[in-house]
Amino acid sequence: MKPGKRPLPTHLKLLRGNPGQRRLPDEPQPEQLPDVPDPPPFITGYAADEWWITGTELHRLGLLTRVDVPALAAYCYSFGQWRMAAEALAKMQANDPIMNAMIIKSKFGDAAMNPLVSIVRKHAGDMVRFAAEFGLTPAARSRITAGIHGDNSQSKFAGLIAG
């Protein structure tokens, strides 16, 4: 991994705009899919629901190509695992109003952190990382859409040179 800013795909540079009017490099473009593909067999339940919701929107935006399918599957899998663990933790919390099920009793009678807390945290982190790669977080989306609306204001140096 090189230090510095991560390179941005040309497709996203075009969405942001090219204020410097520099020539953008020609990059090999993966094949656009004619429609959202069916999810892989291991994507089931909540993950499959998320596949159809997110995959449809990514396809509509032209951001889902054949090579993006594994990353989308990983995102959806993390989403499904996060949601199942979060729901299981919520059920436990209803029965434990004092500690909210964050601490459980170990087999030796000691207090221990509930493993569901770690599972929820891990899958939420994975899900957010994958979501950012697709521009699905507000911060990632703001970086993509910054150039779409166009900046009609002139440069702060525009009035210095009379022409």
C-alpha cells in the first residue's frame, strides 16, 4: 500500500467533475451488467433483501459491474450478520434493563462481555467499509456528488486578468 490519497476510479472522477480540465486517463472499464444478477447461494435472509435493495440502486447509478459482484456480496453478507446479531442482542436487552445484555455470566460465574456485542461491532465495521467503497455512506456520497451539480461560481482569480 502506497502512502497518500487512494486513487479514484475515472468513473467517480467524472461524477465529481473535472475542474482542472486535465485529461483523464483511459482505464479499462469492467463490463456493465444488463440487470442486477441473482445473489450468490450463500446470500440469504436479510443479506438477500439487502442485495436486491442496494444492488438495484447501484445498477441504476451505473456503479455495479461484473467485477463488483463479490464486493457487493461481502457487503450484503456483513449486513445480514450484523442485523441478525443486533436483533438477538436486542431480544436479550429486553430481559436485562440494567446492563442491556452487554455483560453476561460466564460458565464459571464471572462477568464477561456478551459475544454478540463483538459480533455486532465487527460486522457493522465491515459493512461501513464496504458501503464506503460503493459510495453508500453520506461522506462517500458527498465526495462523489461534489461535481455533479456543477459549480457555476467563478474562480477567486477570475477578475484579475482582463481579457
